[in-house]
Amino acid sequence: MPTTVFFATNRVLTGDPAIPDSYGADIQAPTINQDMIYGSAFVDGINIATSNQGAITAIQDIRRGQFPDAAAADLGDGGRNILIFVHGFDNTFSDAIARAALNREWLAASGVEGTDTTVIAFSWPSCGRIIGFPVLDADYRRDQNMARLSAYHLMSFLENLEPILTRARATGHRSMLLAHSMGNLALQGAVENWILNGNGTGKLFDCVASAAGDCGQDSFAQPSLAGLSGLPKLASRISIYYSHIDNVLQLSAVVNGGARRLGQDGPANRADTQAFPPDIFTMRDATDFRDYDLSFLTSHQYYRLSPDCRALLAADLAGK
């Protein structure tokens, strides 16, 4: 049975919205959020054992500016927990949607109560070209710029999502956000914009998980709620996953002038319980997870490839 992925994207549409390749790598104007595309996609062929993410088989219910009424009602009143996924760099639209579907399935298969979710993907315009060794500097920097420019769109998406999440949480269901890699950079800007635009500090999420964050190691140490320092205003709990052997982030640090990334060793002062109260923050060192085919590129994907890490992440997201 296909997996349903509700989605929003600020990619420029180049053709028929029912065709995945029509969602390009160009970005919509940063402040024209009524043009953002919302819809539903169906993914088939997922295999958790092999980490095969499957492929999109259909896209439907497209609407500009917000979810169609039926989709919004299904999300808010469907009686399910909600998972929001923000992908990292090197992802086409098809990659992002299929990866969201795979994440939904391995979480549901974890056996942890509360991890059978409805999944919503936010897809920003990564160019989707392989970034390996030697690093394709131009492609990486382009993706980085696109992630930064997507901050306002991601905030707008969260604004549209807020009443849906509020209805779901009012009926005892959880809302969770998983940001991978450079998706954390887009999230950082979205949190800043959320607060600067006066959206308040009511909780949107029961848990936010940052995996292999490709943003500055000091993202939580910025003043005046800048960077990710304002995230505790929006999330009851925050889990930060990092790995000392994430080879992709090691290269990212080089490209960024030697600035260490959040996903390399967590925040620089992560042991400071005043800066990171244990009742809000959980630090997860994923360095020793070796129960998957470890390589240069897969070292950055441990959150979904390592069964042990998946079990830990499922427990975190479910509040266990």
C-alpha cells in the first residue's frame, strides 16, 4: 500500500504539478508565500530492511498558499500523531518526498508507541546533485544559499500548520519535527522569522530532533533568540544528534572556513546544564553506531540507516 506524504514546497513549478520532475531547483520569491505549493504525494516500493526509499507514484490535491480543506481536516482531525520532515542538501523534490515516506515507515515499524504518524514534508530547492569527495563546492554553496533563502517560506508553512497542529495536540496527539543536515539551517532561519514576525511562543512541537545538523555549532548560542536559540520557545523537548565520524560535515566545515557544524559534536557547550536544561535538551552521540554500511556518504545518514539509532530516535520523538 502506498505511503501518503502531505507536502509543501517553495520550489518553482516548471510543468504539470502531477509530475515530480516539474518541481525544480529554483526558489520562489521569498515573500510571496501565497504561491507556495501544497499537495499530497504517494510513494510505493519502500523497503525498510534495505533502506530503499521507493518512488513517487502519484501527486494530487494541489493548492497554492495552503493545504486543501480536505487535507487540512484530515491532518488536524485524523486522530494521528504528526511528523514534519525537513530534508538536507543534495535532494531533488522526488528524493525529499520519498525520504519522508521512508522515515514515516521505519518510525512506524519501530514498535515504539506513538510513532505511527502522518508525515508532512517541507521541500526546499536543493539542486539534488551528489556532493562527495572532492566536494562540489559550487553545488554545496548553492544549496546552502537556498536553505537560507527558504527560511521565510518555512516559517510561512509553519504558520499554516499551526492551527492544524493545535487541533491535533488538543485531542492528545503529538507533533514532531525531524530536521536533517542543511534542513537545520532552514529551520534556524524559520525560528528567527517566527519570533521576529510576532507569531508568539506557544508550543508547536512536542519534540524536535536535529540530526547531523549542517549549521553552525553555535546555532543555539546566538543572542536575542537568534539562530536556534529560540527553538525551546516552540518545542517541549529537543534532541540533538551528532557524530564525530560524519565525513560529509567534516568537509562542510572546510567549505565553511573551518567553522564546526552542529552535527559534528553538538553545541560547543552542550554539557552546560544551564544553557541546555536536561528537561528540555537531550544530546545524542551517534559516533559509535556502526550497525550499517558505513561509508563517506552514509556516515551523514546514520539517523535512518542505523537500526540502533533509529530505535533511539523513535523513542525521543515519541517522548519515551
